[in-house]
Amino acid sequence: MDRLATAIEKMHSPCVVGLDPRPEVIPRQVLEDVSSAESLAEAYADFSRVIIDAVSDIVPAVKPQIAMYEALGPAGISAYCRTTRYAQERGLYVIGDIKRGDIGSTAQAYAAHLSGIPGISGQGADVWHEDAVTVNPYLGIDGIRPFIEAAERNDKDIFVLCRTSNPSSAQLQDLDIKDAKEAAGTADARIVQGPATVGMYVAGLIAQWGEEHCGASGYSRVGAVVGATHIQDAAGFRSRMPHTMFLVPGYGVQGGTAADAAALFNADGTGAVINSSRGIIAAWKKDPQYSPSLTRGQALDCAAASAHRAAAAMRADIIGSLKPGSMEAHTAVSHNHQKKGS
Amino acid sequence: MDRLATAIEKMHSPCVVGLDPRPEVIPRQVLEDVSSAESLAEAYADFSRVIIDAVSDIVPAVKPQIAMYEALGPAGISAYCRTTRYAQERGLYVIGDIKRGDIGSTAQAYAAHLSGIPGISGQGADVWHEDAVTVNPYLGIDGIRPFIEAAERNDKDIFVLCRTSNPSSAQLQDLDIKDAKEAAGTADARIVQGPATVGMYVAGLIAQWGEEHCGASGYSRVGAVVGATHIQDAAGFRSRMPHTMFLVPGYGVQGGTAADAAALFNADGTGAVINSSRGIIAAWKKDPQYSPSLTRGQALDCAAASAHRAAAAMRADIIGSLKPGSMEAHTAVSHNHQKKGS
């Protein structure tokens, strides 16, 4: 996770822009000639590129949502791969939001997202161009280990779903566990401290899975997805996972505020990266400069300018909500060193 | 789920062959010219086609594992889509083992696997050629509803992960819930009966999610993945989900026996479809007819003959373990009619 932590520090920006293209968030001028999966995929790739260019000096990372591209079949997957590649070429850290989860040889196959095509060597092996991916914990460590191993071998990272931002996440993730200590078969305080829900229990597992994979930044290769919409649990998640980088969805359109997000950082202002998707890529919809009579090029320019402004505003909002001086303090001395020194 | 139930009945075969191509299960003659993602994807597509031809008169369904194809990037996804299409053309019911799970507009995008490309109409819209897909419940109903709606609109089905066959599935799925009744906010007996683990609780949710989507066969469009490796829980899962079709992994190589699998059927011998992947597609490895000196064509013929024999043996094994006469009784009168009549 060191590469991401360093990039956040360098850009003074714990923010990530979610690339979730779909017809509703793309100016209609860009969709005019669309009549097939291939042409829609081209439009997605074009739009993604414009957003990447617009925000690459404001955020250290982008999070392309593979589902949006996958909805278009093979042509969409090709557009996804061109998008991730372009983002990496622009110097961005790419979090592939793939939420995969399976077991054994199947999990190993999915881990090719990080490790490259099995049996193919050289530059052609990495078709995905992702620095990290999101994964689902429902199948236990069997589904996670192949990703951790691939991440370790290739200096990449993963983010395990812990507490998602959607309303019905409570159906499973908020279930109270009868005896977390017995369930864990361990007295490990990170797993058994206090009352435990499934989400809190998974938080303990994530801390445990990651502990051998901590980098110089003080953060592990095994990150966690923790939504900004569960403010009451923020301290519990943070204390269970002090060395875990949080990928935080739910800010903005989904209702999470900067103050909610701020509660998910460590005291030194590190340890979380806040995502916004629609709030950035669809900002053109609220831009008075936008009009249906614009040309395709003008509409894309307008989308770019709106995305740039929205990303800058988001960064200011998030930074402004962190404890005064926390990011500045951190610029001088890393989380890890602070820990060791204190 | 009626189309699958009917096909099982017609072929007297509650079996599905998993298509999980990877270099280790393909005769090396087929991989000789492989030097790129594209050529490996071609080999996967060729091998898949051969297996489909070999088993299409023995099983009603195949379950291509998208991870194996996805490991090869866009070329692999293209091979996956050609494989599913070919299987449907051969009259097989295709279960896309995709285990996707996300929320809101993202889940809707994944549901394009069942509903076709957004905004594109006509024959070109369905690029995936799947009759059902597997989905992950960790995010709650938000992640499932779009799939149910897409299934309902397109006469397709889903299988929700409930209790998977792998050892570490216990880490989450076997957690004891403190108060299932309070958690569910309902007195619904399917959810709150007896002591509840996360897996049992999810079983109740699956029954509830599916109840408005029951077909003439007596089975709902919302199926469940229940591994054959948890024999002690079989009766609990079956009683919580009487109208749920089970997709059962874990038979064969993973250690589940036909007797274990048989415990997951309803008393009339319906309600489950048992998967075998490696046991069928890699059967050539144990075939004395196979030799490294065979030509490419001979090796594929050998793989086909071995897969055919292995699938026939599996069918006989499963049918033989069901209560005597249960499949025969069922051929005459459907599960639904029996229910109504009893």
C-alpha cells in the first residue's frame, strides 16, 4: 500500500475518482453515433480518458468500476483495459473495482488481475493494468489468499469488502455474532474486542490477514472497503484496523459527508482514501456552461472542466474536515515512523 | 427455474458439468502453439467446445467458470462468450459462474449478464448467452434485486451463494448469529427457525427473496449455491428452502460423495443440480488411452471420450444415491403438482 500512501501524501489528496461510465452520466453528444456494444464501449473509453485527464493533477488514484464496462461484453472489457492502462500512463494508481470472490484455482484465476496471464510471460502478460483490486470476503481466506500472494509478488494491493455503503448492507454485515471469541478460535483482541457484528468480525480478519504485509508507510497490502455512511461504527473499524488503508465509498451522492469520511482516518490524517464517482464524472449535469446544443468536443470539454472543479472541491472538503494540521504533520514524518517514535 | 427443472427431468440427469479451462487441465498438444492471451483463449474455446459436444447428451446444463477465461483479459472474455453461445446452441442450459455482487447502478450493470446491453436492442444485445448466473449476497438485497428483476424480465434465473464448498467458508458462513429473529425483524419461520449461522440466515433470505418468483415446477427463479461438503447441515438448508433449486459444488474432487449430494434433494428427487468440473473435463488424465504422443486431434478425441464416460458415471452415481424411484415418480408428476395434491 506504500505506493498509494506515498501518492496521497505527495498530492496532499486522500481522494479517488470513481470511473463508472453509463449512458446516463455521459453527455448525449458523445452517444450520438452509438448503435452497438462496440461503439458504446468506445464512448465509455473516450469519456473515461477525458475524466482521467481532467483529474490527474488533483487525485492520486482512480477507481474504474468494471461492472459498467462488463455490461457491454468483450468490447466493454477491452475499453476497461484501455482505460486502466491510460490511467497508469498518466501516473495514476488504479484501483480496479471488481469485487471478485471465489475459491481455490478459481480465485487464483481471478488473481491474474494482479499477477498477469497464467503461462504467458513478458509485457503482454499484464492486460488489466490495475494497482489494486477490490475483493469479497464471503468465502473466507480461501478466496483472499491468492490475491494477497499475487499482490505481494507484484507490489500491488487489495481492498476487502468490510462494511459497504448501501442501505441493505446491514442485512448481513450488521448481524450480531453470538460469540466472536469462540468463532474466531483465538483471543486475538482485534477480532474479539467488544460486541461484534459480521462487519466488525470481518474487520478483525482483514487486520489479521494483512499483518504480515505491512509496508514502510505503516499500511498493509490488505486494505478494507468501509462506507462513509456508518458514522457510528467508524471508531470501531478504525481501532480494529489501525494499519489498514480504507477505501471509502458513500461520500457525496450516497449521503456521506466530509465529516463522516474524516472519522475513518487515523489521528495523523492518513489511512483512508475517499471515493466519489457520480459527484465528479457527472458534475457537468449541474454546470450552467453545459447545453445540449454544444458539439461533441465542447460537451467533453465541459465535462472535463466540471470534473476538475468538482474534484478540487472534494479535495478541499475532505482536507478541511481532517484535524487541523494532520495532513501537514504527516507530510513531514510518515505514519510508521510516528508509530515507532511514540 | 422451470426451464432447468424441465431439462433435468427430461434428461433424467440432475447434473451439470463445470467448464473451468486452465493450462493444467488441457492436453499439452492443444497448448503447443500458445504464445499469447489470444492463442490461449482460442485453446480454451476449442477445449470447451469439445467438452460441450461430449456431454450434451448426458447433462442438461453446463457451468462455465468466467474466472478462468477472465484471467486472459478481453480475449478470454470473448472466448467465454463464444463458449456460452455454443452451449446454448447445443441446447444446454448455461449457468454463468460469475459470483458478482455489488449495489445500485453497479449491480444493474452486472445484471446485463441476464438482460443484455443497456441501450442496445435486438439480437446484438445479448452478448453473454447465459440462462442463469451465480451472485454473492454479502451486500444484501441491494446487490440481488437487479438480478432478480432482470431474471424475471428475461425468463432467466440466479443462484445466490449460501454455503460454499471450501474449507474456509466456515469463517463467515458458520458464524452463530446472536438473535436471528431480532436481526431479521420478522417472525418469518424460514429465517428464524432453530439456531442460526450466517449461512442458515442467508438461506432464509434466499427463500424470502424468491417466494414471489416461483414457477410451475415449484421452484423459484432465486436458487442457492449449497456445497456438498456440509452434510450435517443438509436437512437444515433443505427445510429452510423447500422451493429453492440448489446448485451443488463440491462433488468429486472436492470430497463430496453422491450420498452427501443426495441429502440436498427434496424427497421427490428434485430440487438440486450437482456440479462436477475437474472430474469431467480432466478425466483424460486418468485415461489409459491418453498418451503425450497423440496428435492434437487424437488428444481432444480422448478428452471427449473420457469426459463422456465420466459424466455418464457421475449421472449414474447421483441417480443411484437418490431414494429408489424418486426420479421416476417425478417424471410422471411435477414437484408443484405433488405439493398441491398432498
